[in-house]
Amino acid sequence: MLGCDGRGTIGSLDMEAAGVSLVRPKDEGERWIKLVLVTMGLWVAMFITMAVIPSYWLYFADGTLKWTGRISIPYGLGEFDLPQQAIRDIIVVIWYGLALGAFGVGVHLYNKRNPKTLPTGEEKREATGGYK
């Protein structure tokens, strides 16, 4: 368990860890481990939301729902005729937008909650103006 005192049992073995807390890392090594684990978790979450779920939806729409024909959508002066695969793909595009937007909002909220501050006694560096 993260942040525990390092004592635990596995089966009948009594084990004691080095007392590592990933909730409040003590040094750069623990901070690095925490960042790697968080990055791996974000990668898995993005893989599931950006690859697994849309792929499943495409197979579900084609196989179970049998969205292989055409659909006519009436509007004021006529009908809008398009293949059902186009609707299926539009749903995936909307899903991508929602997922990316949610990840972006999550990063924004994390940055607002944990602002980067300078260590005590260190002054802010002068802006150089970027490329010229």
C-alpha cells in the first residue's frame, strides 16, 4: 500500500520494506518512481479510452447492430442520405473529442491544484523572449 510504514505479510512471510512513501516522496529517486507510475497509469487510461473502447464500438456497431446499410435523414427541403458507417464513425470522433477534453481538463485541474513554486530564496529568472 502506498504511504504505509513498510510492514506487510505475503502468505506466511513477514516482510519489511524500506519505508518508501510515494504519497510524499523524500528525495528525487522516490519522486522519479512516483512520476513513472503515474505516467504508466495515464498511458493505460488513454490506451483504454482511445483504442479499446472505440474499437469495441466499431465491432459492436458492425456486428451486433448491423450498421451496414444507408440511412435517410429528412430535413426542410429534402433528405440527407448517408451510410450508417458514417454515423458510427462520427460517434467515434465525438468520443475522441470527449476523452481528450476530459484528459485536458484533468491536467488543468492537477496543475491548478499543484502549482509549481520556486524553492525559498530562489528568484524568478528573467524571461529571454524566446527565439529571435
